[in-house]
Amino acid sequence: MSKADDINAGLVIRTLCSGDYPAAKEIVRRSFDDHLQQNPGVMEEYENEPWYDPEHLLVAETEGRVVSQMGVRTGTLWIDGSEYPAGLVGTVCTLPEFRGSGIGAEMMRGAFAWMDTRGLALSYLHTSEARHGFYGRLGYRLSSYFSARTIIEVGKLEPPSEDAAICRATPRDAGVLNQLYEAHYGMGSGAWSRTEPFWVRRLEGKPKLWFTGEPEFWIMEEREPFAYIALVAGAPARIVEFACPDLNLPAAGRLLSHTVSRLGVREVEITIGRRDPLWPVLKDYRTTDRTSRGNVLIRVQDRRKFLNLAGKLLRERADRLDLNFEIRLTDTGETLSEHGSGETIVLSLSLHELGALIYSGGRIHELLAAGVVVLEGGKVEDLIELFPENYPSRCALDGY
């Protein structure tokens, strides 16, 4: 029997107990030392972060020793404005001396079981390109997302003016900020739901794993709060979130101007791209769009729940486009269809590839060329309309 067989024979995957935190933190330290050096103090707060509480951490134990840990949490993933219950996987790491023995795959299977008990339609994660093969063997498929980033140049530097409608947020505003975040970012694709405890910690200035810097949150209100900005001083100065669900552009412009004045710098990086509904508020600035494209991994978790949600979304799109479709799932033998009077698209692909395309259709040409998606009837142009590039994005503070 090999060493890996010996390890896995006695391997137990379970939720973390409070007494496991020292071991879990040591695993994270030894796995992500470069990041932790840029974010001092974050591990001292690890067990206080709601995303890393015992309910949301799994560990692998062998011979009485915790050797691997991972975070997995539930939430809402918004896709084209629709809500998908999903599981976010992150901070997956194993002690160096135990890597290569199959523990990571067993941990992921434990995460799938954890998600199955919670009725989640999708599983979602970000990772390095070097790990794509590992997760691909577990059913994950590549999809695309966009990291919206624009540099705005400030003309004449002005001291921040007094504006009675603008104030700095405090922990008492956690609920309001959570509502504004969900209402604004839920209109698009790729954003995750949060919780009030998450917001309380950000407003208390607590450090967060996978985010460098201490954001300040500024709220604009009239009868009630309706917009906020999160800014981080430094080089470069950053506006990492900008939410205004009712798209009151003049008021949003006032909030942005006030925030830029507070930073007191000639250049600010803001997480808005040309497709963002708030892009018009940048009209008074010289801008350089540096939006980039990256990869995200998607896996269908609850097949029935996902197909119900995906079928509804595809039928809505097909009705709007006057299209019919027949989608044949090669691995399950099931078919999704919509029949009417328009042009008909017939295609074949796997269940997990359908999940990735629902998240975003940005890779459709690549998948057709590779034969992963087979168009058996209809036009490529219509297929692209049915599976559009959603330009999904992820807020920097949602790193996991």
C-alpha cells in the first residue's frame, strides 16, 4: 500500500471544531505566505470572520491531525439578474508534506456533500490556471468574468466640500449597505450575496483575507440612504465599490466628486467599466479603461434545481429573440426545449458546460471550435444571442 493509500484510508472530512482553528490557521499560513505578508493581522481575525466560522469550514483529519482545510459558504449568485442558490468554495489548502496524496479531491467531495444537503444549484470558485485541470476532473467548467477597472484623472484638486447628504458609514449602517449592495449588484451577473455580520466587520475596519487595504464606506441619503462608495487610500487610490440601485446619476456624480476630493490624488482607480450603468457619471473625468477578462469555474450541483432555473432563463431569452431551441445534454440524456414559430437552434453539450454557458457565453466560439458544444441546427449568430456574454464581475471584497 502506498503512502497516499495509508493517508486516505484513515481520512475523515468534517466541519471544523473551534479547537481546530490553530491547525487550520497554520495550514493557511504555510500555503499563502506571500499574500499574508501583504495583509498583516488577518490571521489573528480568522476565526472571527463570518465566512470562516465553523459552519463554513471543512477540514481533513488523518491519524488525529488536521492536514487540510477549505471554506465553503452558501449564498445567492446573480446571473443576468436572476438568483441562483450557490456554493462558493475558497481558501482550499493542504499542508505541503501531505499534498499529492488525493486529500484535495476528497475535500472537494466533502464540499459537494455539504452543498447537496443545502439544495444549491451551482458551485463556483476562482483559482489559478495551474489548478484548472484538478477542478476540471471534478466537474468544474471554465467560464469568463470581467474585472472592471478604470483610471480616472482628476483635474484641479479641491478640498472636499461639505454635503449634508453624504456621511461616513458606521457599523449601524450594515443592514442598509447590505440592501444597497444586493439591489445594485444583483441587477447584473457574477456578484454574490453577503450578510450583515460581514458588513459590520468591514465597517469596524477589520482586515479580510484576500483583500488588501482598509476601505471606508460613504453613504448618500435624502429621505433614506440610496447610494454608497467604498474607497481605499493608497497608491493607487481605489474606489472598490460604487452602488446606486435607482441610478440617480446626478446624485451619484456628487457622491463620486466628494469621494475623489477626499482622496486628494490626481488619479483614482474605480471598479466601473463601460458597460456599467454608472459609467455616465465619469463623463467629467478623463478616463482610461483597463478592464480585463479572467476565468471562473462553474459546476452544476443540484441538477434538477439548476435545470429549472436555466430553462426559465433560456425560455425568457428565446421569447424575446423569437427563437426556438432544443438543448440535448450528452451526459444525462435530458433535453431542454422551447418550440414556437421562429428559427430553431439545436445543440448538444454536457450538463456542466451548460452551467458555465448560463453564467456567461463569452467562450462560445472556443467551445464550438473544440467540439465541446456541437451546433446541430441553426445559426451561430442565434446561438450567441441565446447564450450572450453577460460581462459578469466580482467585487474585490468578495474574494474567498
